[in-house]
Amino acid sequence: MSDNIEDQNVHPRVLQLARGHNFAALTTLLPGGHPQTQVMWIDADDDHILINTEVHRQKFKNVERDPRVTVTIWDREDPYSFVEVRGEVVGKARGQEAREHIDDLSYKYRGSPYGTKIQSERVILRIAPFRQVIRTPS
């Protein structure tokens, strides 16, 4: 069963999946228009989906040029239960906030601080939805 929601408020099921120990696929658009998708750690505040990346990465360059994205989050206990959020990056946070956030995500997913060497600068992408699909198995 699917529900299609065209609303700028983050749906409660999206918040639940984003705040849980679930993974997401982030799709951005390359300069030539082709999609690029990567599996990511995911988070949310009350108004946005949050993705943490580095400024030298292609996904960041893509959203700097074109802020439209799609994020699919699946329930790790039941991958047939998922949400798809189409939206755009409406804000970015850098510096200490982004650095602390990647540690928080690492604790969430791995149980320890973020250990990968940071090559450039961490940045949080704040994504506002304009369309959400909530999929639950029937």
C-alpha cells in the first residue's frame, strides 16, 4: 500500500525511518543530467531530512548546482517498507555543527566516533520535501 503526500511537512513515518538505524539512497543530478545515487547514513530534524557529506564530493557539487534530490529510506527490518522523499536542499551547515553531526551518526550506526579521515570539510545538507511516498507492505 502506498500513500502519496504532497506536503512540505516531513511525514511522521519519514521521521521515524530517518531517525532509526536505517539506510538511505540519495539521488542527485550530475552536470549532464544523469542521476547519481549513493547509500548514505540518514537523520532528520523536525523540518528536514539531514545528509552529512564532504564539500569535495560529487554529491555536494551536484546539489550546489541543482538542489533537487530524491531520498529513499528503507526499514532495515523490512526493506519492503520504505519512504521516498522528493525535495530540495534548502540549507547547509558546516563547521563544528557538521563535525559533531557526523560523530553522532557514527555512534548511531557503528557505536563509535567517526574514524574516517576527513579530506575537506563536513557539511550537513538540509532537505525539505515537496512530495513523499510512504510504502508499507499490504
